[in-house]
Amino acid sequence: MPRSVNAVASRHRRKKILDQAKGNFGSGSKVYTVAKNILEKGLQYAYRDRKTKKRNFRALWIQRINAGVRLYGMSYSEFMGKINKKGIHLNRKVLADLAMNHPKAFEAIVNEVK
């Protein structure tokens, strides 16, 4: 009985990896084994950095809110404690945007909290 290798599926599997590895340097986009290793590492970095991105943005929002409330004589932690106690449900992303781009609206929130 002849050996069945299913070349169609094998080629599809290799081609999928090489298509995803386009843009890598040298053999990183040409040689299957090298491309597979580089692609796996790249996907690991992508997964890790999606989490890191969330951390970085949260830290940035906190810094912006802190800078905004310091103008009104409060600290970030004091402001967040009071805003939660008042029941104003605005997340840090929105508060940071208000502090940066809409200072009048942010001032109204700070005065409501005080």
C-alpha cells in the first residue's frame, strides 16, 4: 500500500505560518522552522504586552487625574474615595480625559465631590 502524506494539508499548514511571518528579517520570513520559532516568540510578546498596555494606560490615567485634582487642593486617593462615596460612577479613563481636555467639566465634578 502506498504511503499517504496529505501534502495539501502539510503545505497549507506551512504556508499559514510563512504568511504570518511576513515582514521578519532574512530567513525569519523564508525558512519554515525559523519562521515558526520567530512567530511563536512574537505571539508570546503580543500576549504579554496586551496586558502591559492595560497597566500602562491605567497608570497614565491615574497620573492625569492626580495632576488635575491637585489644582483644587486634593490628592488622587482623597478624590477617588470621595467620588466613590458620592456614587459618581465615572471610570479613570473618562476622568483623565475630562481633566486633560475639558477642565470646566472636571472642575464641576471636583466641586460636587468636595
